[in-house]
Amino acid sequence: MDGNDDIVVLNLYRFKDIGFPFTLDKVAEKLGMSTASLNMRIGNFKAIAGEGGLSHPAKQSNKIYKKFSEMPKTELRSLVLAILNE
């Protein structure tokens, strides 16, 4: 796993899907998971940020959060769209 899916999920956690060209269902499909799983992954980032969510976030998610949580919205969104359009 290279973390691309976590980058996409981090974007959804940080900026919701406001102005995003894909529905949550479509994002989940593109990432090869169910919408419920996608929502659970968003919960990982809530937990990492101290906003509740799951009690044991994945180590990979912690690494992605540390690396990308401060990236500006436009830059992160461009990266995410590139990942989803691969």
C-alpha cells in the first residue's frame, strides 16, 4: 500500500466533499472499498486530529496525516484528483 488512498481520505476529512467532483460512493468505488469503509477511514483521521472517531487509527494514516495535513487545499486537491484519475 503506497498511501494514496489515505491521501484521498485525508482530503475528504479536511475539506469534506464541498466542490469535489466525485460523490463519496464514487470515491469509494475508485479506491476499491465500500462507502462504509471510506467513512470508517475518515473516522481514522478524526481520531488522529483528536476529534473522536475510531480508537486505534492505522499507523499508515498517522504518517499520511503528519506529511499532508498542512498542505494547502488547492495543492492537496490537485494531488487527490491525480490519484483518482489514474
